[in-house]
Amino acid sequence: MTMSGHQHNGHAHHASPDADWRWLAAATGLIVAFMAGEVVAGVMAHSLALLSDAAHMLTDAAAIGLALVTARVAGRAATGGYTYGLRRMEILSAQANGITLVLLAVWLGYEAIRRLITPHAVDGGLMLTVALIGVCVNLAANWLLAMANRTAGRRSLNMEGAVAHVLTDLYAFAATAAAAIVILASRFTRADPIATLIVVVLMLHAGAGLIRKSGRIFLEAAPAGLDLAALGAAMAARPHVAEVHDLHIWEITTGMPAASAHVLVDPYEDCHAVRADLENLLSRNYGITHLTLQVDHLGDAVPQPGATEASPEPVASGDRHRADEAHSLHCEDSHGPAYRPAHDRGSSR
């Protein structure tokens, strides 16, 4: 039996933090400073849209703050029982961002409906001025996050969560500016809560997406877009592979897929060469470098009549009934389908 834990240098467990903390800190400071002024302006203008924008900017600051902390913590080397380090901290951060977006959207939706029923007088001029400044601030914050994300060297769901907050707020300010123009032109003050409801829809969409993506990683689902059956068939089609089963593929964190499988090799063939070939296939075609393969000869575990446990006889490669027996002895509690070469698919479980 051969066990392999192949690791590529580009995905080492002691990877550097996902983003340059200086860019994140600059974005946080910019947003917090503007948010404080917007709260004052929102109260003065009696604008729910401005106050909702300010509340959302608070979540922006929290999201980027979480990204900042995660960037510093997640890049630490693996120690103790945390064998992958703290890379999954970014997924916790992304899920927290998604949940706060959804909760905030529910509250703002309730307040907007109240304003639709009972309109309030709104200072359209102040509302427009603050909204336009907010657009500029969010563009600047988005640029800072882009610079931070560029230093990560890979896609990060944590950073994606922070960017989702800022982009949603950018759209919110655009809707607020449009509502302010309507109020100035027609005195239709219900444009203020209508703009808020537009923001609510955007927040729900962004928040639900983050919760769904982070949930897939927590549930150890295969990376989105990966055809597991096609991958298993590709492995089984490699030379001298008799069967692949217990194939598991998941993500440790975004951009870091991992896999494990049990591979049965035709009798008398070189297990090490087959393992190396499969590792190359998964690395080259699927970007999977965190890989553990258990490789055995077909039938190694099948006792033959008169043979001792220490000297088993191999099973002929064409005897698929014996292959099934070999599989059952290798994996008493196997998970998922077994993949076999195309000429032998009729016997797949």
C-alpha cells in the first residue's frame, strides 16, 4: 500500500496573508471617517436613505476590519492541532459578512415600508451632496480593496465579502443620489424609502451569495463548477488504474482545493508510477495539489484458498467478481461511486 500527501510550493500551508493589511487599514479609515459625517447629515436631512447608507457603511467597516484581522491571522503557519493553520478564518469572516448584510437588509426594508406609508420631509439638496461624496468615497475604498486583493495572489472569499459590501454601498449611493434629484424636482419624498428598498434588494442578493458560498465550504462540498464524475472517470482512464473509489474533493478555503481517494492498480504494475501520474493529472488539469492517494494492487487483500494472510495471491485483472470482493475488503464503509475504466463500466457500483 502506498500513501501520498503531495504538496505544491504554491499552496504551502504557511502561505502569506491574503491581502496587504496596509491597504485594508486605509480603506477602513476612509469609510469610518465618512460614515461619521453621513450619520450627522442623515439626521439633519431626515433621510432614511442616507441613514441606511451610513448603517451599511458601518458593516463595510466591520467587513474590512474582519478581512484585516483575518489577513493577519490566516497566514500564520500551521501549529498544534490546526494542521492547515487558520486559513478557514476567512470563510468565517465571509459568512459573518453575508449574515450581517441580510439582517441589515431586513431592518432597512421594514423602515422603508414605514416611510412609504407615512412620508417624512427630506432635505433633497443635502441628501444629493452627501450621496455624491459617498460615491467618490466608495470608489476610492473599492480601489484600495482591489490593491489589497492584488497582493493576495489568489481569489479570497473573505476579500470578496468586503468588496461585496463596498460595491453594494456604491450602488446605494447612486440610488440615493437619484432619489434626491427626484425630491428636488418634484417634492416626491417617497423617493427616499423607494431608494432604500432598491438597496435592500442589492444587500439581500450579495448577502445570500456569501452565505451560500461559505456554506458550501463549511459543508466540504466540491468546488463550484467541478464535475466530480468527469474527474473520477478521468482518473479511472489512466494507464493501469483498475478502480477509483472513496473520491473526496473539498476546499480548505477559497482557492485551496484538496482531494483524497483510494486507487486500485492492476496486478504487478508499479503503484508509485500510477500515483505520480494521477497526481500530475489532478495538478495540471484541475489545480488540485493538496492530494492524498491510497494506492493498492487489485486483490491484495483477498485471501486465496490455502494461502496465508502474509502471502496473498493477486486477482486476475479480468475477474471483476473478484475485483468487487477486493473492493469490499479494502473499504468496508466506502463513500460515493466507484469509477472504473470505460471497458469495465458495466460492473461499476
